[in-house]
Amino acid sequence: MLAADAEIIAVGSELLTHQRIDTNSLYLTEQLNALGVEVRRKLIVGDDRALLTAAVNHALAHVGIVVLTGGLGPTEDDITRDAVAAAFGRSLVFRQDICDQIEDRFRRFNRKMAEINRRQAYLVEGADLLPNPRGTAPGQWIEQDGRVAMLLPGPPGELKPMFASECVPRLEQRLPPQVIRTRFYGVAGMTESELDQLISPVYSKYTNPATTILAAPGDIQVHLRARCATLEETERLFSEVCGPIEELLGDRIYSREGETLETVVGNLLRERGGTLSVAESLTGGLLGERITLVPGSSDYFVGGFIAYSDRLKTELLGVDASLIERRSAVSEEVALAMAEGARSRTRSTYAVSVTGEAGPVSASGAPPGRVYIGLAGPGPSETRHFQFPGDRTRVRTLAAQTALDFLRRRIR
């Protein structure tokens, strides 16, 4: 049986520039995870034979499965075959039958095969050929001492069908029965450090599942990733670990399926037959944009107002000019009046408003980062005020995220 850990090595100096992105490793990780294989490391190596040989040797010493992508073309900088042969201590063997197949492919397209394409007919000694009906670079499968290396072409249109048809069946025969599952929580209303302090006494007791915390402004994702022999075992493990975490986080969990906060809010509105409008000053349309990013948002979103100036707050939303003069546009009272004005003018079930100072300087006298969010709907209108840290972009992002979470908690 193979050890169910893998490393992916993408080969090519072009991948070390800003012009190319290694997307193959994302596909391969998804496919390997579906087989119960954890990817322990991903590496990009330029067209340097010594470096690549060292990288393959390191991978073979630490994992059971090594997947190399790219570097199987006919040119001098296509070094994968040579480097892998050196790492395994084997020679390269020319295969006339492969050369004939490559030449026949060129002939079918009314082209003559260049002499350098003969390089693609070399296999590492003892390797199994992985046919490539979509290109001239055949793949290779090499086994040694309970480990396997796969050499795959770089173009995704060639790599994906080759991996699916040639590599997956071989791996299924050699891997122990294992499954990988991930439990996901989207969390709002707390910082990364607050969340970790709260739940780390639970998850730190376990190496399986492995816990990862990813933070963005106003939003945290908690991933618990378990690998077990059966699906039933993973579910039992999740029940043991996730129950206490869910109890600690409570209603700060807005998603268990990976949905965005705006998607969750939209689903709640749709389920309850509610509608929504917005009145934005500080966020300048960011809140409405997030809401309308969700397909089908016209089911519940009726529209909004970008009332950036004091004059438009009065003309569009009916905010009393004397209130703005007395309390300033950045105030609890104005946020409340904006939300109520938006709701009355659109006849929506709920209306959310955002006003504040994004910085770096203040036009109202309020400190940069001060934000007021208003909410009008069935029942009493409400406001919340916040002091957000960071630059202008961060403050606006936090304001939109917090407004969505404020609404979610009200209607859930």
C-alpha cells in the first residue's frame, strides 16, 4: 500500500513570473483529496536540472506520492525526464514505438515531426507509459520502494484527462481505504484572536481533524479537516470536536456550507418572503453591490440609495436637515433616519443604512473608523456604532460586512 501523502512539483521557469499561475495543482489536490490523499507540499521549480533533482529526492524521502507537472516537451529547457531519472538513479530509454506515435500525430495534421521531438520518446527506465491522445508529451508512472512518481504534461487539457483515466485507477488499486472530509464554519462578529482564544482549548487537543483559521476583514472561516478509514469514522470524529465548537460560537456562525454572508442573508429573506433596501453613505454602494452579487437577488432586493452628501440624505431619504446640523451626518440619529427613510420610500420589509468616517481625515469631527449602522423593519428600529481600525478600504469593507451580519441576526 502507498503512503497516502503527496507532494506536487510544478516545473517551469515561466511559473515563477507574474504572467503564469499554476492551476494544475488545484485540480490535482482536489482529485487526490477525493482519494483520501493529503497534499503535504506544493513546489514550483524553474528549469534547473540540479534543483529539480534535489526537489524530487526530497519529496521521495517524505511522501509516498510525487506528482510532477510540465517539463515534458521537446526543447532543451524541458528537464523533467532527466531530473527524475537522476533522482531514481535510472537511465533514460528511447522507445521507437512512442516516437512512431508522435510522428504519426504530426502526419495526421499534415506536418513533419521535428527531430527534437524524439526527446519525448524517452522514458525513465522501468517507467510505465501514460498515453496522451491530446498531445505529443506522454506521461510516465514510476514505482520504487513503495513510492510512486507521476510525470504529467503541463497543459491542463492534457493533464486532466490523463490523470483521470490513467493515474486515478492505479492509485485506487494501491491506496488504503481512506476518506477526507472538511467541516466548514463561516463566523462573523469577532476578530481572529478572539475566536482562537475561544475555541483553541477544543481543537488543540486533536491533530485529526486539523484546524485552519482564515481571516478577512470582518469575516473568519474555520476549516476542520479529518482523514479516516471510513466516512462513518469522520462523522463520529466531527461530532466529538465540532459540537463544543458550535456551542461556543453560537449565533456568530452564519454558514456551515461555505456560503457567503450575503448569500445567507438572501436565503433568509427569501424563506421569509421579505424584501430589503439600503441607504449608503460611507460605503458608497459597496453594500448594495455585495447583495446583488448573489444570483436571484432580485427576488428580495428592491434597491438602494447612495446618499453621500448631506443634501441627498435630506432630498432622497427625508433626513431632517436640522438633525444633520445638530448631530452631524455621522451619528446614531442620522443612521436611524436614513434606514427609516429608505424603508418608507421603497416599502421594503427591511432597510439597512451605513454612515461614518472612512478616513484618513474626518469631515464631520468623528474619528476616522467611526461607523453607525441603522436597521429598520418590523418591530423597533435599531442602530449600532463601531470603531473600526485600518485604512479607508478596510473600514468600508468592515462596515458592509457588519451591516450584513446585523441584518442576518435580526431576521434569522
